[in-house]
Amino acid sequence: MLKSEFLEAELLAITAEVQKLVEQRRSPTLHLTYQEQWDSLQTRASELLNTLSQKCIKIHHAASMHYATLVHFVEGQDPLPIANTPFFPASEYFTREGRLFKQFKQTVLRQQEEAKAREDGLLQKQLALEAALKLKDDLIAQLMNQQTQP
């Protein structure tokens, strides 16, 4: 990998050379080597950018390959060629959307069961209250009958 100090030094050198060439442009007469200096400066800058881009591409490729090996292969297992893998229809593959849908469906079903259980509990409480009220009404009616019949 290219060191940041090296890159900084090269960029400072290119900047200094550009400033020098711009200052030469302000003079009334230009040297014969002026165009050659611009060409060499452009060549140096493009070589630096090419070297930098090649290094970045190599590093990115190595990182991508490392990530691919971590994701696709289990440690201690030889990778199998794709030609030896069995064919499964697309309906049998598990997808992220399928897993999410299954989890969502389970959540909805669980919530429906909880709601039904709460509703059943409330219904049982209501029936118990109605039975208690009916029992109280019967007791009141008996007491009323006892008081009217001495």
C-alpha cells in the first residue's frame, strides 16, 4: 500500500511544479522547454494516479475475495464446484423476504391468539358477573317473599 507521506510528498512536488510553470507563463517570453515541462508534469501526475488506482483496485479485490471466502465457505471444508451442487426449484430456496413473511405471519397469529384469549377471559368474567347478579336477584326475590308471608 502506498504511504500517505509518499502521496503527500508527490502531490506537494506536483503542486510546486505547477506553480513554477504558472509563474513562467507570466513572463513575456517563454522558454522552449515550457511545453516539455507541462508534458512531463502531466505524465508524472497521471502515473501517480494510475499507481494509486491500481493499488486501490488490488486492495479492494483482495478484500472482496476475503469477504467472499468468509461468507460462502465453512472453515475446514473444501469448496465444492457449482457443477456438483444439486438443482432445487426456486420455490424451495429460502429467501430473506420469505423468512420475514414467515416471522410476520407468526407474529400476527400469536397476536390473534392473545386477542382471542383476552376476549374469552372477558366473556367468562361477564358470564360470571351475570350469574352473580342473577343469584342476587333470586336472593332478593326470596327475601321479599319471606317478608310478605309472615
